[in-house]
Amino acid sequence: MRKTTILLFLVLTMTSCGLIESKQETPIEMVAYAALTDEESELIPVSPKDSIVNKVTVNDEIKAVIDKKYNKEEVYSVTFKHTENNSSGNLVVFVDLDKKTIVGKIKQGLT
């Protein structure tokens, strides 16, 4: 009886693990990183996690570099730190509010 109880407990434990799905979202910075070309990703010296994520209002500057069909008023901007060089600023990727769809990217101008 004891062996049956232990066996039943183990079977239920193992099968219940498959029933509980992990609903972890991919971090926005990793979604943005996946959209980079090899050349762009080589600009990131440390990690894609070394970035700044902000929800920003779509202004004229952003409209000029994102998908023309994008009609929402806000977008996530992912700015990868330390990707600037002598001629341009940091690399910025724009991600839809669904946190999955890339709508544009730009190399910021130096200020």
C-alpha cells in the first residue's frame, strides 16, 4: 500500500508539472535585440540587458523611422547603451505595445 501511494504521488507530481505552463514573457530588450542585424548586435559591448526601456509618445521624429502603418500613440523604445560612435548616437529599437512586434529602429544623432 505504501509503495502504491508513493508511486501515485510521484506520477501525479510529474504529470502536474506539465499542466502548469509558464507564461513568462520575453523581455522587451531581448525582443529588440533579436531584430538587430549581426553588425548592429556587434555594437553591444556587454549585454542586451544593458539597455533602457521606455514607453514613449510617437512624435514626428519617431514617425519618420517606424512602420508607416503603425497608428498607436505610444511605443516602447529600447536604447542600447554604449553603442554610440564618433558619427552617431546609441542604437534605438521601437517595439509595439504588444511587446513582440518591432516597428522600427534608428541610430540616434549625437547631441
